[in-house]
Amino acid sequence: MEALAFTFVYITISLLLFSSSSSLSSTAQSTNDTDTLLRFLSQTDPHGNLLTNWTTVDACSGQWLGVRCTGDRVTSLYLPFLDLRGPIDSLSKLDQIRLLDLHGNRLNGTILPITTLSNLKLLYLSGNDFSGEIPDDIGVLKRLRRLDISDNNLRGPISKGVLNLTRLLTLRLQNNLLSGVLPDLSVALPGLRDLNVSNNEFYGKVPEGLQRRFGDGSFAGNAKLCGSSPLQVCSFTADAKPISLPETPIINREKGHDHVSRKGLSFGAIVAIVVGNSVVLLVITSFVVAFYCGRYSRDGDSNSKSKASNNGKKVHASNGGGGERDGTTATDDRSKLVFFDRRKQFELDDLLRASAEMLGKGSLGTVYKAVLEDGCMVAVKRLKDANPCARKEFEQYMDVIGKLRHPNIVRFRAYYYAKEEKLLVYDYLPNGSLHSLLHGSRGPGRIPLDWTTRISLVLGAARGLARIHEEYKASKLPHGNVKSSNVLLDKNGVACISDFGLALLLNPIHVAARLGGYRAPEQMETKRLSQKADVYSFGVLLLEVLTGRAPSQYPNSPTRLRGEEEEQAVDLPKWVRSVVRDEWTAEVFDPELLRYKNIEEELVAMLHVGLACVVQQAEKRPTMFEVAKMIEELRVEQSPLGEDLDESRNSLSPSLATTEDYSLVSH
């Protein structure tokens, strides 16, 4: 009996010790994850201005911004668009993390540290400053489903490790400096649904199955890629770089001897060749004489002309037509396309030869879709009413707005200036505008724009606008033309703000008039553009999304304005306020939205955000950073993240981490 009692006590003590050991181990792991994140904080936000609530002793306390845990281990880190700077080396110890979303920051270094995160399923690092190559060790991330490392400075080929990610659904590599021959990813990654390798330096033949499966847009902007139409026809071996053959006579190899082929040359042909060569020699001699005579007859005029600087951004074209600046005649370097980065440059002649399709006319000019000979598609805006702007001021201003890069801002690639012609070149976004989605084809047979897509699009637009305001906080540079037709959708349905800063090229009086229903009240008097006026315009856009009414589409019933004798239709914000004031809130919302269940609270919350943006007093409006935060916190779209993903997912919904189901991260 005593032996039995002793055995029972022994087992009990052992269980207690094991439980205590497990608890200590678990606490240690939690502490380790907290220490890891604190090291990351010290490297990327040393002044603590961005992650201000990372102050408690436990990262899994539920209070840390962007941190989610399962039990006491960090399984999700979501910190987009926070302007974090520095390397991510310290994150290599988060071995239980499933979701890592750091897109839209200014992080740098290599992406090698992520290769130790063996449980990673979703990785979003786009829009940063990462460099180096894609490491082969990335192949150990066997659970990875989505990989987005676009819009960085990555070089080298697609590594062999990527081919080992057999469960990959999304692979986005666009807007880097990657090179080499494209492997047949359709074979290596059978489950791949979303591929984009555009705007890199790949060469060789695109595998037929790959091009057929993902379309030409996935490969655009790689000048040396070839394949089926509309890509250039392959005239070289797929496994080697294209080679420019020298213009020399054809060499035949017969019996070990080299000789020029002369088959079929008659006496008359030989005489014609001799005469032709003599004429050509005479013409060349005349040009040489004329050149030297003209050169020495000038009185040194060429020395007074300014020499254009070659800073790596200008692409020379044969077209002239420059114009004047500062009273001097245009030099040979005038009237060229000026690019803002080294990637995918082309000459003005290439643009002029491109097939063009008019996409529409706006308040600032006409927009065309241009397809270059290599298959690259760009959008070209032909400005109007900007002719009075002097060249020097125009170029300086283009340099200011052209340097901004953000996933929710349409990429401004290049511009062209001539006295009577000004062209702006942007990335082409194929899915139209928010305005067309909201108001196009209203009536029977229309596919409704669902609430999930609407909130995703306004969130993207808010982030893009917030980045503009933050980047130019000191100079208070506004967007100047915020409206639903300037919210465009890229290939993946991500919302991007277009026409940033162009309104400042025009007379402010004309711009204010063109804003129509998006114009802030103070602009009636001041006729000035401002960041606070941008917030008002964005608020009108939110009300437009909620009500389904365009700002110029007012209700039929007139309302008498205080202090005025005649009746006139009220604008959209005033109409919304009147309905809300009379407690008819449900009447405000677009009937298309009322068919969806369990979103009433979200609709009302978004309505409050919109009304906060359109208050009459400019100083009482929130900043765009605050607006973006309010929308982001309002709702996180629920979509699958586990092993079985929803096949019927809306094609316009961006596959960003904000659209993922965090409740499944722990699976």
C-alpha cells in the first residue's frame, strides 16, 4: 500500500514538474518573440514614432499594432505603409509566423532572412527597397501560398528555390531588375493562378503554356522577351541572350574555306554596283565638304549653346520640335522623353510608332493606351491648357511628382515637353476606374459592385492619397483632383490614385471649376488647392461609393438654401446630411448594397467617416492618414487563408493581406 502511494505521489510530482516546465518553455518562447519584435522595432523605428503602442512586456498581449498570436506565439505581422526603414534580419526567429505583410514601407537589405520562416503562408514585401537576388533557400518555405516581392530592386534570375514552392498560388515579381530566361512555371508550379513578371529584364522565349495561361500582360515591359503575338517573334534560341548580328556579307562554309557568295552576279549587275558605289562616295564627299565649310564659317556660336546634362534619365529620339527656355534656342537634347528610373526606357519614336487607342477625355487632357512594338502597354496623357507653363518650371515640377512610388499610386514613368505638346507616360492599368464600376451600365443585367470590393477600393485610394500628403507634408503639396474617375484598378484589382499633382500646372481658377461636386466649400472663395480640400474631395468620393450617386447626380426634389431666394438642387454632402438629420439613414445607401446581410453597422460607420471628411471647416477635417486608419480598422475582409482556398473569389478584390482571414493563420 505504501509502495502504491509512493508511486502515485511520484507520478503527480512528475506531472507537475512537466507542466511547470512546459509553462516556462511557453513563456520563454513568448518572451523570445517579444524580444525579436523589439529588435525589429529598434532597427526600423528607432525613435518610436510609428509603432507607438509596442511598449508592453508581451507582444501577444493583444495591444501591439499589427501583431497577432496563436497562444503565445506570433503568427501574423501586418505593418503596411508605415514608412519603416531598415533591414528585416531580426525577424528570422519568428518561426511560427504564417503571415508577414510589410508592403509599402522603405525596408532594405536582402530577403534572405525570410528563408528561415518555415511556416510562412503569405508573404507581402512589395513596394520596398530590397536588393540582391532571390535566394535559392526560399525553396524551404514549402507552405508558401502567396509571394509578392514586386516593386523592389531585386536582381538576377528566378532562383531554383522558387520552383520548389509547389503550393504557390500567387507570384508577383514585377517592377524589379530581374533577368535571365523564364522557366516554365506552369509545369513547376501547377497550382499557380496569379503571375506577373512585367517590367524586368528577362530575355528569351516565353514558354507557350505560360503565355497562354497568364496572358501577355504578365510579361509586358521585358524588351528581350519573345513569343506568340503580340510579343515580338522569336528570332534567336530560347536558351541564350538575343544577339545583334553585324551587317557583314553572308559567309558560306564549304570544304573548310570562307568565301563571299557571288552566285548569279551578271556583268550588268556588277556595272550597276560600281556606278552605285561611285554615286554614294560622291554624296558622302559633298556632305563632308559642306560640314567643314559650315563649321569654320560659324563664329563660335556653338560654344554659347548650353550642353544638356546626361543624368541617365533622358532617352534620345530623332524628333525635334523643342521650343525655347530662358530665351535660348533649343539644343539637341530638347524634346526627349525623360524617364524617372532606368527600367524599360524607350525612345520617343517608339512611342510615336505605337498603336494607340483613346481611353477617354478628362479635365486635364486626353488619355491614350499605347502598345509598343515589344508588347509593353503604357498610358499616355496629352495635356491641354498647360502651354503657358515654361519649360524650366515644368521640368522641375515633373521631377518633384515623378519620384513618388507607392502601390496605390499610378506609376509616373516619363514625360515629354515641347512648346506646343506635353505628354505624360504612365503604367497602363487595365481594369478601368471606380467611377465606371459604380455608375456604368446601371439597370437590368448589371453586375452589382459588392461591398467587399467597394471597401477594398476606397481603402487603397485612401492609402495612396495619405502617402502623397505624408511625402509632401512640408510643402503641403496636394493631389488637387481627387474623384472616382481618378481611382484606377490595376491587373489585380488594386486601387491606384492617378493624376497626382497635375492640377497645379493649370490656372487654379479653372481647376476649381472643373472639380464640380468634389470641390471643397473654401475653394469657392480662395480658388486654391490644398491637402484639406483633398480630404473633402475624398469624403465626397466615400459618399459616392455609399450612395451610388455621382456628385453631379442630385435628387430631383429642390431644396431652398438659407439666405437665397431661388430654389436649386443641393450637392451630395448636403443631401446626405439632410437624410441623416431626419433619421432616414437607410435611404442614403445604394440599393445594391442593401441586398447584403450583416453589413449595416459597417455602412453606417463608413458614412460617419465620409461625413467627417466633408465638414465645412477645413481645420476640423481629419488627415488622410487618419482617414485610412479609420477605414482599415472598420473592417478586415474575411477570405480563406487555410489549405482550401475559395475558388469563386471576386477577381477585383486585391489579394493583399488585408483581405485574408486572420482567424485561420494559426492552422
